[in-house]
Amino acid sequence: MSRRGVLLFAGLSIAWGIPYLLIKIAVEELSPLTLVFARTALAAVLLLPVAIARGWVRPVLSRWPKLLVFTAVEITVPWLLISRAEQHLTSSLTALLVAAVPLVGVGVAMVTGRHEPLGRLGALGLLVGIAGVAPLVGVDVGGSQWSAVAEMGVVVVGYAFGAALLARWFSDVPGPGVVALSLTAAALGYLPFAVPGLPSTMPSTRVVVSVLLLALICTAAAFLLLVALVGEIGPVRATTITYVNPAVAVLAGALVLGEQVTGWTLAGFALVIAGSVLVNRRRPVQERLDESAPCPAPVVATT
């Protein structure tokens, strides 16, 4: 990997590893609905003009019905449920549960008829990954948190289906155009529900900073980094970002919020990642891609 590729990879690992921490901080004072609206609206304001100027929007507009479905599955519902879940779960556990998306993606691929034979190693990886979820949920979750875990289950399934829809419906159009329009659609959809719930007083500085970082770095900048990373190393090698994000999230939660990292947490994380690697193993892609190229196969669930 080139030096530029390493820098892009590291930047995206951080940008998509810290949202769980920032969400945890923001929901201390903001409702999940208000938080998601603020995040999508600010990110859309930044990304949409860039996408329009680069000609990335026009090819996507003709598919607006499919875009709305994708937006609901990938952004509108999951981001709200993640924010709700983090009112009860640690940011670390939330991130680790999201790490199971590649495993669920295998089942979604089978349902949609786009799967490849798993083989023995793939089947073993699926079993290992499922076994890893057990200690994460069974040990780190208390009785009052199971509803939040169920919400995260919906998030994981939504992300997996969103990836499949992205590959099926938008594989021949610019990815940044899809993202910019999806964020805009999500913000407009949330607008009438979020405005009445806006806080009457200015939230604390740490919450304001968290929201700004979520929108600017973890959403707008992260998607631009993703486009550049895929262009640098290809979409298949870029999938390894999936295995780094949760580690960044766990480290951030422990350092900033003092969240406890147990031996069961580390064991479950190791099994989920190992299973995902085995299930999704592929040959590296060597060719470089142009950033304005059609949307590549999904790389990672956004958060």
C-alpha cells in the first residue's frame, strides 16, 4: 500500500471509529431524533454542493424511488436506532455489534441471489463469527438493555441490506452522488419531526462539538475519504477498514469515557473479526480506480 493509501486508510479508520463515542456524548443532552437530523442536515449542506459541482448528482436523480428505499434502509432507520441504543449501551459494545454486519451480509446475499459459495473456510468463518456475538451480548448486556440490543440487530440487518441495495441499484453511478442525495433526503424526512424537539437552550460545548464532528468528519469528510481510498487501493482491499473501526471505537470509549473492556469483550471481538475475515476473504484488487467512477461494491457500514 502506498504512503497515500496508508494515510487515507488511517484517516477513515478514525473517522468511522469515533462516531460511537460522539453519539454517546451527544445523546446525553439531545434526543436521538434531533441528533440524527442535525448530523444529516449539516453533512448534506457540505456534500451536496460538491456533488452537484462535480456532476455526481444528475445520474442518480432518475432513480429517486430506489434512492429513498436505500436511504431508509442505510441511514434513516439505522442512525436513529443506533442513537437510541446508545442511550443504554456503551459505545464500545455498540461498535462491536455493528462489526457483525459482514456476517449478516452473507445471509442477505443468499436471499438476494448474489452470493458466492462459502466453501469450508467460509462456513467455518460464519460459525466463528456467530460464536463471537454470544460473549458480547450474553456477558456485557444486562436485563434492561435487551431492547437496545434488539435495535442494534435491526441496524445490522439494515446495513447489510443497504450494502446489497447499493451494489444492485447504484453500481453504475457515482457513489458520492448517492451519498449526498441520501443524506439530503434523510434530513428533509426528519425535518418536520425534529424541529419541534429542538432544545430551547444551547447544549453544552462537548455536545455541540460532538455533533459538528459527527457531521463534518464522520459523515461528510469520511465519505470523501472513502472515495479516495477506493480509488487508491480498490474496493476489495478497502473492505479491511471494517475490521479496524471497532477497535478504534473500543479504544476511544475506554480512553475518553472510561468504558470497561473485559476479557469477554476482547474474545468476542476477536471471534467476530476472524469470522468476518474468513467469510469475506477475496483476492486483492490491484488496479486504481477514478474517484468519479461508478459506485463500487459497498465497503463498510456507515455510522
